[in-house]
Amino acid sequence: MKSKKYLIAIAIFGGMLFTAQAENFFQSDEDAPQIEKSRIKVPRHV
């Protein structure tokens, strides 16, 4: 029973580490320069 609790604790801890690593990966994308919107006006046909 004790080993089952340790296994569950290790699985939860590993999941938290994986989530933190994925969060850091996606935060680094925000530092990239943003693409500016085009200033060309496209006429709309109404």
C-alpha cells in the first residue's frame, strides 16, 4: 500500500514538472517579434 502511494506521488510530481516545462516553452514564443498587420486597405464589395 505504501509503494502505491509513493508511485502516485511520483506520477503527480512528474506531471507537474512536465506542465512547468511546457509552460516555459510557450512563454518563450511571446518574446518573439510580433507580425504587424498589413496597412493595405482591401476594398469591400457590398
